[in-house]
Amino acid sequence: MKKYWMPVMLLAIFEAVAITLWLSKDNLFYLFNFSYIGLSICIGQLLFICKYEHARRIVQLLIGLYMLIYLGIISNENMQIEGFWYYLFTGAFEAATIHYAVAKIFGPIIFGRGWCGYACWTAMVLDFLPYKVAQSPRKKMGWIRYIAFVIAFIFVAALFLAKVGNIERIMFCAFIVGNIIYYAVGIVMAFAFKDNRAFCKYVCPITVFMKPMSYYSLVRIKCDTDKCISCGKCKKVCPMDVDMTDNARSRGNGTECILCMECVKVCPVDALK
């Protein structure tokens, strides 16, 4: 039964968030929203335990499509970083700001960049591309993410400073256009670098929040060095180039682990947990 503690713990965390926000905000939506996300993750973890090959992809589709189509398009919520800045400037603790606080700012202290592996609607599409493992050396292009981060901030700040009218409509259009740009850039980069996750490694502005918090993540894959035979299989399948044989928090690309479990699945001696 010990192997079931992780999905149960994650579900409990999301239920605690769901109930707390429901009661504090007096809005039933938050109970549904975070319960749905927590349950989806729990189902994915259980499928993984049952050795279902596409467990993570099921979760990606359940959560990614929900956030993209229902929250983004139907409910007109800008769930991109522009929406976070928008609600932050208005002083409204609503969907986008709550989403960022839970999934991308404070959440990574618990589950690292699990969001990137299980819930991101951009990666949901990129992971269908053919280069699941990078076929070229990692580039020193991480600085691009900071430019994208600043551009998003300046865009929203400029709208407020100029006192532009109908700003909510502009933010919805920015969500649609932003997603199209993200998908286009992500797909082009994937084929250019032969790496599905090139966009995540070099461009995604959300990682500016997530990387420092992920350093202290409680949930992380660890290596039993007594079992490890240094075969290198885990390094060959990692989509984010993380050195899983090193348990130090400063391990190579350690803050980029998306908990995809590919390394766990290929380890011949069950050294990774």
C-alpha cells in the first residue's frame, strides 16, 4: 500500500486548497476546479502505478483541455502570464492569480515543475511531436524566457497606464493570440532543435517563477545510489536533461524536472523513486 501514498497525498493537497478557497471566497467554482485537477492528477498517478503507458498524457489532456477550452475560451479567463499581471494590477484575487499562486509560484515548493509535465496546455500539444528526447546538445538560450517575461509585464502595464478601454476584451484576445504564438514558436523550435521541450527550456516565461521554487521541491525523484549501476538510461530518456543519478538539489538542470517518470520507467534496477 505504500506506493499509493503519493496520489492520495496530492489529492488531499488539492482538496484542501479547493475547500479553503470555496469557503473563503464563497464561490463553489473553486471547489469544483481544484477538486477536478486533483482528481485528474490522482487518476494519472494510479494509472502510472498500474504501469499504463500513457498515464501522464491522460492527465495532460484532462487538465490542459479543461484550462484551455473551458477556463480560457468559454469562461474568457486569460490563464497566460498576461492574465496574472492583469488581475494583479486590478487587485482581484481571481482565477488567474489563484492559478499562478497554487500551480506556479508556491505550488512548486511541494511538487516542483509537475505542472509542466501534467497540466500545461502548451506542452500538451508539443509532447505529441516526434522528438520526445532532445537529439542535440542543450543550448545556452535560457535568457529568452526573461525577455518574454518582461514583455508580458510591459504589455499589461502599458494598457493600464494608457487607461485603455474594454481591457477585458483585449486580455481575452491576448489569450487567443498568445496561445497561437506559443504553439507556433514551440512547434518550430521543436523541429529546429529536434526537441519537443525546446520551448519549455528556452522561451516559456512561466519558468521564471517556477525554477527558483522548484529548487526546494518536496516531491522529487531520488536515486538509490546503492542500487544504481550507472547505465545512463535515465539520462538518455529525460526530456529536460536532468541528471537523476545525483540527489543534490544542485544537480544538473535539477529545477527543470517535470516528474514525467520516464527515468523511473526505464531504470533496470529500480533505483529511481
